[in-house]
Amino acid sequence: MNGRFLLNRGDAKVMGVAAGLGDYTGVDPTIIRLGFIAATLLTGPVMILLYVLAGLLAPAQ
């Protein structure tokens, strides 16, 4: 794990949240993106809202 969570806009597909989480945890961003999709299917708009908030509030690299 790195010191803190930062958005990774270089490897971003949408806002860089999954790529940033991948950098922070050491997990492949594709796995994190699939997890976001599964969570969105289970929770609906809640996960989308959390993703957008993370993309807007987290600092970029």
C-alpha cells in the first residue's frame, strides 16, 4: 500500500478512481472496476454516487 489514496488519471477509464485504488492497494484496476460494476448492480445509484464523490473529492497524482 502506498501512503495515501490519489486519483490516477493516467490509467483512468472514467475518473481515475479504480486506477487510484489499484495503485493504493496493489490490486489490478480491472478487478476493482469489475467490483464497482458488481456493487452498482447490487446497490444501484448508491455506488454510482460514491464513485462520483470519490472522483470529485480525492486529490489527483
